[in-house]
Amino acid sequence: MRQHERTSLPIMQRPVSMSNINSRSAQATGRSLKESQIALILTSASISGNENLNSWYEKKGDLSKIELNSEAEDYQKGPLSFFDEEAKQRFIPYVIEPSAGIDRSCLAFLVDAYDEDEVNGEKRGLLRFHPAIAPVKAAIFPLVKKDGMPEIARKLYDDLKRNFSCFYDEKSAVGRRYRRQDEAGTPYCITIDGQSKEDDTVTVRERDSMKQERINISQVKQYLREKLDL
């Protein structure tokens, strides 16, 4: 790692085992070691107030070019610095804490999937989840709540939910139901309409392209397996 450009204390030149770091520095301030590390990062960034925020932005987020708080004696000589007995020099460690967890993964997926586009002059918000990680794989709608459509839709829903995570919705206009599923990231919506009673076909609508196609109701399960790569 390179020397910090704006402090007299050298930055760590070689890896140091965590076992070599004395935890007394953390105890001195009543903090846990992890809390001290967080405080170190915040202090080294020196991002407090508009002036420092602007400086951070102008340096394109490079923390090594941010001037340290000269008044931070705790930073320069106190528990946030470390003396290397072998090298006989004091440095300020940069903490890299690689970790993985379900919360960070979910946040990354949400940030990556969120998108907005315009449909008929209106903004559409949606989550472009890959079908493999979409919480709901398919939504089943009756076009209206009469003429036997809800019964056909319920039967299809009961059949599909044994193999896929599905959602049944019969509230509001079908366009609004599409939008709700777009926002939830559901890749496919299946609508039962008047024609379904005549020829046993349903409309399948794809989330991203909004393209629709009609398939036989008996082929829906295989259709989803192929599209979802299951």
C-alpha cells in the first residue's frame, strides 16, 4: 500500500496478523475492536461537514487523498494507531473486512434489479430479478371475477403452487395487477380470460418485455419449467 499523502504517520507497508494487534487500544476507549475499526475508517475518511464531503467528492472517493483532521490527537497518537515492534514504526492500519451474509446479498440483488422505464407515457418501476432468484415465479389472474374465470384461475394456481412459488390476485384492473407484480419482480403473469373457457388457452405475459403469448393451459407448467430453467 502507498504512503498516505497528508499525514506524518506511515500507512501499513506489509500485512499484519490480527493476532499481533494489541486490543488494549480498543479497551482504552471502552469500545470493542470492531467498533474501533469502524471509528478508524470514519476518522481516516474525515468526512464531517460540507467542506470535507466536497473534498471527498472532488477526489473521486479516494480516501487516501483526504486531509486528516489535524486536531484528532486520538487518531495520531491514541488507540487508533499501532506500533509495529519489528519495523519500529507507528502506522495507522487500513481495515479490510471481507464478509458475506444474506442481508448484504439481498441488498445487492435489489440494487442491481431495480429499474424504471416508461410505458404509454407513465413511469413503470420494476425489479428485473433473474427468474432463478425471483421470490415469486408466476402470478395467476382471472381477467374478471365472474363467468367462471376465478374458478379456472384457482385450479391453475393450486396446480402450479406445488412446483413453483406462485401468487393469486383478482383485485383491481388487470393492468394494475401487472404493475404490482412488476414491482415485486415476478417474471411471468398468467391471465385467464373469456377465451380460456372456449379453447383452454391462457395469456402469459413476460415482465421485462411485457410481451404476451397464448398457450394451452395444460402446457403452462412445462412452459414455466423451461423459462425458469428448472
